[in-house]
Amino acid sequence: MILRVDLSKHTVKKEPLPREYREKYLGGNGYGAVELYKHLKENPLIFAAGGMNGTIIPTANITGVFGISPQTGFFGESYFKGHFGTEMVFAGYEIISVVGESKKPVFLHIDGDDVSIEDAKEVWGKDAWKTEDHFKYRFGERVEVASIGVAGENQVRFACITHGYGRQAGRTGMGCLMGQKGLKAIVVRGDKPVKTKNDEKLFNRILELDHLAMGEGTEKYRVYGTPGGIKHLNDVGALPTRNWQQGSFEKAKDITGEEMKHYWKHDISCFSCPIACGKLTSSRKYKAREEGPEYETIFALGSNCGIHDFNIIIEANELCDTLGIDTISAGNLISLAFELGERGIIKDKELKFGNGKKLLELIKAIAHKKGMGADMAEGIIPFAERYDAMKYAVQVKGLEPGGFHPNGLPAYALSIAIDVRGADHQRAGAYGIDLAFSDEQRFAIAGKAKQVKEAEDYYTLFDSLGVCKFARKIYSVDFMAELWSLVIGKKVTGAELKKKAAYIYDIEKAINVRLGWTEKDDYLPERVLTMPLPDAPVKGRYINKKDFELMKREYYFARGWAKGVPKVKL
Amino acid sequence: MHIEVDCDRCIYCKTCEMVCSYVKTKEFRPSNSFIRIFREGVSGLGVHICKQCQKAECVKACRYGALKQGKKTVILDRKKCVNCGRCYVACPYHAIWEVNGKAGKCDVCLACIKYCPRFVIKVDFNDPKS
């Protein structure tokens, strides 16, 4: 079912899911893209559940949030795992589409078939965790909540949506869009069954699937969570440090996953996932207790700001989570401010790398839009332009990249430049393509554009079917096709799935074209194109502009896009 | 004997709920499961599951003879249940609730133990008095 909510008119409408949707668009990413394409003029905020959500398949639990991004002005998407997407399916809704703007703050209460728009006076102004506590106390502990914090209410451009205390749809500012609509939270509770065509066969495979998910392929995530990658990426010179000026951090050993074990309290996982990459940590110094920090947070608020104290990173992460801002964007902005401070462009002596106190202050200032935080809350392009410092700002389409230094990773550099939602590490995971080589081949560009395209299609399948990318070593395309065939009761091959994924990606690009995309928008930040990295093993590396243009052409060719524009007919 | 969950090691994946609901009702439907894991605040996990008390409050509350005190467990006869709701209120552990129009509670079938991916569910022979 599709739930259509109009906040201006205060109406709720239910529609059956069109029959072709499931086969053609799979779920999650596919639903979001096609719904946004059809209703682009209404500026909707769309929550879409993954195609295999609610089945017993390990890690199938994704929720995608889609809309026109307030941060980039282009197609915006962000995903969070946890229990929200499955609860949506148990309530009977694959898609929740919210349009219009409410004059006073409201929240959406979904209890199976009963859907209502209710007054959110009591929770407006509260942080995301307290909002969640409030609803769990009010409606019972089994409701699932997706809410925005103070930053979302204040329409900070990179505000996030928080679910389950530690799961965020952080990127592209979907929390800001939710705040613009006056929607504080969505509360879901469902008690319907999820029926697949082969329930019994799936049930008989639980032990086999769980055994796979608990195997070697996911060991890194199981033991250390995402921070397990810090050490390796630092060694290969891909850990962005001091606002992307270096590729490795000399104090990286203080912020590795192994070091995080000292602060570790508990493992937490998402629905039907045995991996449990979520690590609850606590800091006695700041009396903080939270889920994370993840790899991206440690890079953004840690190495990129020159900070190597886990206590500060944990506290900063908790502040970002409760106030509701994206840690990657916040970290990148603050590190830019630190650099501008050190270069004397901003006259503030406290702005320097490694100043943890100032970091915490700035996070609060951004969320409440006070002082310099008010400038930063508008996003990285307006902030950098104000100080005439675009050459220090690392961003594509207004979105800051995730924590892999592109200077030594050509495939990854290409993938952030051509990505539909801006500089994005999750859409292709293209750093894997480069880092698969340990020799000179890593810095070569031959054939990598096509590999990026393949990787994008592969990752689109994860986002559409709803399984987690952290289990990518067990889910090959053919294995996904096998499970998807069991779910829909119709034989599907891996090649067919890939074709569908490519089509979904075409739709997203078509949305961008409708929103005014031109070829100039697929660029790389100046720092990636001109600044040679200082440290081994990537000493002197940067992306050659000619190489980049060549790869871009190759990529458009592989996609079959003339001048980067796809042909889409819905 | 009753099922006990080690909440300090539980990862909140709800596989047990999915398995329980499928074994009992042939549907993947966690709201129909006889075990319920919940999260309170950032780090608090808890579980609702029948403790098979030795002098159970639910047995005292039942007026229709649906609940009986067995040797090692509390036995529920769903055929006799009329869903009056007295046992739901009486249980001090909130471990019995409505499933498909009648009362439902754990009958120690051990399916959740078999399928728990982190092996945190076990059988405990020290049943509480009430």
C-alpha cells in the first residue's frame, strides 16, 4: 500500500501499490526514485521500505528517505537501517509519501490501518532521543519512531532523521525537508504478516543464511563495527586528515576500532541481522552513552578535525545524534572552519585543528543557528563563498564526501563526481575497486569507469531489495536474485536484476536533469585536482584533470547516456 | 523450566520473534510471537516471555480452566480460552497477551533457542514462585 499524506490539507489517503512496481522497481531505492519522478512538482518527502523487508532474510531491513535535497538542490536520498522499515511493512505500507506543509508542528501516527496526523506541541523543541522516549512511553515500547532533532526544526541544511537512538538518515538533509514540512516524527506500529510466495522454503534456510552472515565475510563488522576500517585506510593513505590536506593521520592509532573496544559496552543490530555492527559506547569523561561512533563519524569529527581523543568524538557524536545533524557534513564544515582559522581568513584564535572544545561548541551553534553556526548551517558552499575560500572546500554539488581520500583513489574520485546525490561514498563504494590493487595499478584509470558503473548497479540492488551493504561479501548478484525469486515466486536472474538496477539509476539521473543538472555539475573539488598529497604511500598524488574528463566520458558511454542525459519513459 | 534471554548479550535482531510467530502461526508476524524483545532508551534491552511460575497468577485469574499448573510449566489450552483478558492483567511479567483472538504464551518449544544467531537464549530451571 502507498500512504499519501497531505499536511497542507490535513488529509490521509491509502492507495494499493501498483502491480508492476514490485517486479519493475524492486523496492526501497526503486520505489523512491519512481515516486519522486512522478510527483516532483509537489516536493514530497518519501519513505520507502526495501523489497525484502519483513522476511527472515538476514540484514533485510532498509528504509530509504527521498526528496529534493535542501543541501544540493538535486535528487536527495538517504538510508537508515534498524526496525522502522520492517515495521512499515508490518503495518502494511511500502511507501509513505508526505506532501505539503503544516502550519503548526505535527507528527504522523500509524497504527496499522489507523493513520492520523496529530499535534506535536509536546515534543517540538525536544531532541531526537527524548522524542523517541516520549512516543515509546505514550504508545508502548514496540512502536518505531523516525524523528528530527532541534536542527531539523531549525532547518539546518544537513539535518538528519534519527531512528532507534543511533540510526540516521544523515545525508542530503532529509531532516531539513521534514522540518520544512513541520513534521516532527513518524510513529509506526504494525501487526500484519509479511507474506512471501515461499515462506516455508525461506524458513528452512534460516540456519544456512545465518551461518553465512556469521561467516568470515562479515567478521570485521561483527568484531569492530565500521571503525575496523580506520587502521587499514590510514595505512593505504586514504584517511582524510586536517580538512583533506593529508591522506593519513599520525595519531590514527588512537582512533582505531581496536582502541574503541575500550569504550565498548554492547552490540546492537538491526532487524533480522546477526552481524550487529552497531557498537554502543560510553565516555565517562562526558557522561555520554550512545550508538557509534561509526567510521565516517570518526573520520569527520576525528582525523579530519585533527582530533584523536575518543572521549571527544563520542561526545560530539552524541551531540550530533541528539540535535539531529549529519556527522559527515558537520565534521567537514568544522574542519573547513578550522583551516580558515589557521590560515587567518577567519579571525578567531580558537579555530585550529585539534581543538575539541571548539568542535563541541560549533556543533551546538550549528544546530541552534547561533553566531558562526548560522552561516555554517546554510551548507558548505555559502559558508565557503562568504570567506572566498572555495578552493579549500571539499564538496561536489554541495555535499561533502565520505571518509576516503579521492586523491589516491581514481575510481572513487570519479564516483563522487558523477554521483546523483553529490559526493557520496555509499552509492558505488568505488574505493574498493582501487584498493583491490596493492601496486601501481591502484592509481591507473584504465577500465575503471566501467567498473564504477557496475558497482553502482550492484549497490543500487542493495538499496532496492533492502539488504545491507555490510553483508556484500555474502550477497552476490546471483545470490540476491535467488532469494528475490523465492520472495516474489517468479524466477529472476542476476542479469535481469542488474538491468533493473541500471534503469532505477537512470530514473534518478532523469530527476536531476529535470532539476536543472548540466554537465558542469559533475566536477571534482579543486583540492582533489590540484593538491598533491604530502605523505606516503600516496605522496604527490592527485587526480589529473585530463584523466578525470576521460573517465567521465567513458562512464557516460558505459551508461549509454548521450552528454550525461538518460532516456527515461515512465 | 522457562526460556531466559541474556539481555546483556542480546543484539535486538528479533530473529526469535520471527521464528516463534512462524512456528506457532505459520506466518512471519512478530506481533503474534510469544516472545517479545524491546528496547528502552539507548542501551536498555528487555524481554517479555512466560516464566512458567510455580504458583502462577494467571492460573488463579483464569475462570474458564484454560490455564493449568503443570509439573514444570504452565499449560494453556487455547480451545477453552474466551479472551476475557484477566490473565493479561494478572501476569506480573506482562508475558501473556492476545494472539489471533485468544490468549497466547510461551510453551517452551525451544525453537527460539535453535535459531538465535548469537546463542543468547537458554533454558532456565529455576522458575519463580509467582
